[in-house]
Amino acid sequence: MRFDFPTIMVALVALSGVVWLIDAMLFAPKRKSALADEHSDDEINAHDFADPSMPKLVEYARSFFPVFLIVLLLRSFLFEPFRIPSGSMMPTLLIGDFILVNKFQYGIRLPVTDYKLISIGTPERGDVVVFRFPKDPSIPFIKRIVGLPGDRIEYRRKTLYVNGQEAVQTPIGAYVGQGSGSKFTGAVELTEDLIGKDHAMMVSPRMLLAREGSWDVPEGHYFVLGDNRDNSEDSRYWNFVPDENLIGRAFYIWLSWDWGHGPKWKRMGDSIN
């Protein structure tokens, strides 16, 4: 079992709930009975919502249980925040972007076990997705889906082919990076037509060698690439992302703060395409 935030939240919900439940069933009635022997009915009613003899542990459990539960439900079934730590998805996502991920678009999954309860939709080619790294599921990765189950993917001479069709690249110009991304200044920024869905990407002319090959995407798996093609560890290196590893689709930048370089105000509130 993974030891990550959902696991911790499930444990906290269970622990606080059990403490509160055991007290409510076994010990609270005894305290109320003892209180009845010492006070009148009116005095007892006044103490119903403020039991002076309630143990601190129970008081904390009762107070924090709804908070833990709400956080667990929101992060497990609706939206989850992530921070972009690297430049592998530049220029779409920059180092320091804080994003929101839609966790119900591809189906409702149980926390920790990731068992899919309800299948709502399936990923589309071009979606930017967060997933658990197949080689180490404790690490979240973010990439763009370029290959769906059954697709034939080829990558050669820094050009992507999907089922034999070239993903046409249109140059925009030289990329000028800022802050932590300044090291990528000089890369060529392009728009790539991912078979009907355009998105920004870039390649580095200084890197002559790129991982090339062809792959057949098996059922229940996806082929993903970083938009910063020459600076991304993706499916070209470790193959496919299983469907059960998907966390959700990245759709919104709610904050952008590059440590040591300050905030990027204009990026806040941008959608992710």
C-alpha cells in the first residue's frame, strides 16, 4: 500500500471517527448518567453541547473528523492541487505553476485502492494528465497524452507520427525563458497539430539526439510526451501509462510562484490547453 496523502487522510478520518464513535457509544452515556446524579434536568441540557468531562482526545476527534472527511472527499473525488517542479511541460506549464486536476472526469475511484467505482469518461488525445509514475507510483507525473489504446506511435527526427499521420509542427519563434526556465532560452517554440488539437511545444536545436522509436499502445494504456520534447522523461523511455495510474486531467492554473523569482501574476487563472 502507498504511503501518500490520500492514505494519511483515510487513516485520520478512520482514527478520528472511531475515537468519536467509541466514546459516543460507551463513555458519553456514562458521563451523562453521572452528570444526572449531580445536576437538575435543566443543568444537564445546558451541558449537552459542552461536556466538561469529555477527554481532550475525544474533543479533538469530534472537532477534526468533519474537516478530515471534507478534505478527503474533495481531494479524492473532485479536485486536487499539484505544483509543477520541472520544465518538462514548458511552454504549456512553467516551473512553479500550481494547478488543479479534475479527478472525476475519467471516473470515480476509491482513495488508496484506486478502484474505479463509476466510469464517467475516457482520456482524449491531447489531454494534459497527472498520473502515478509507473516505475514508482508514489511519484506524480504530468504529461500530455498523444497515444490512445490501439494507436501506433512513432517519433523520429523530433517529429511525432500518430497512426502514420504526421503531427504537423508550425514554428513560432525562439523561446525566451524567465526565472527558473531561463536555461531553456534559445529553444524553438512551435505549435503542434496533434491530429485535430493544437498545443504549444518546444524543441532544443542544441540537442541533436532525441529518443526515437515506434510503439503500439496496448489496451488500457496511454502514450504520453512532455511538451518540452528534448527535456522530458516520458513514454519514450519507460513506455506506457496504465489507466489505473491516471489521477486526472489538469485544467487550471490557480497560482504561479517561481521560488526565488517571485510570482507570475498573468498566469494565475489561465486554463491548461
